[in-house]
Amino acid sequence: MTKLFVEKSIEIDAPATTVWTVLTNPKFTEQWSGFFGATGPVEADWNLGSRVLWKNTEREVYVSGTVKAAETNKLLRFTVRAIKPEMQPMSGLAEDDITQTYALAEQAGRTTLSIAHGDFSKLRDGEKIRPGAAALWDGVLPKIKELAERLTSAANTR
């Protein structure tokens, strides 16, 4: 079976520390996680092994996961498992959960944020779900960029 990932990147006119803040601070996760159907912030402390919870409009957890890698200002990887059966791994085993990876590379005060989301081939309808996830990232990445650049601009005007 062919692996199915969403892989995208965006250049952000902000240091990696600021992009990291936008990715992990509830004040900011609340503003970009809505693209994925979340209401409110992503609930996590971002420590290795800790839980990651996304809630829907009914304030119910609809996606949960576990932090698998966290290197401040450089790398964040966590699993995601949707509650809906058709969006769960085919085997039902935790090791088959799909992942979201955020890699940050800073050069001269600018950060390249690269994401990898998948492997959607592990899901029952992964080949149908992957294009929708890719389209969501087309909204999420510009929002993260906007938030990080606005935060940088505000810090520079002080």
C-alpha cells in the first residue's frame, strides 16, 4: 500500500521562537485549530508522552493523541486519532495512529515551517480523507504565518 502524507511548508517572517509560541500556546492554537474543526485551544502541555486533545463545538474530545517528539523551537510531533470509526487506523492499534509533525528551521530571523501529516493509508478511507486534510493545511499554514508575523511585528514596535 502506498503511503499517503500531506507535506507542505511555508516561509514565515518571524523567528522560530515566535512560530513555536503560535504552535503551542493555547492563545494561538485556538485561532488556527478551528480549520480542523476544533473549538477552543488544543489542550496539551507539549511534553514528551503527554496527551493532546482537540474538542468539537459540543466541547467533546473528537481527536486525541500523544506527543512523540518535542524539541523546543525545532520539532513537534504528535499522534492524532479521530473518534469517528472511519477515521481511525485500520488495525485499531495505537502504533498505527497518524501523526502531525511540525519542523522549524530558522535563518536570519525567518522561519521555514514544514509539516508532515499522515500516513493516511492507515485509515479505512485514507485515500478519500487525505485530499481534504491537504486542503485544510492550505488554510492553517497561512493563519499560523499571519499570527507569527503579527506577534513579531507587535514585539518590534515596543
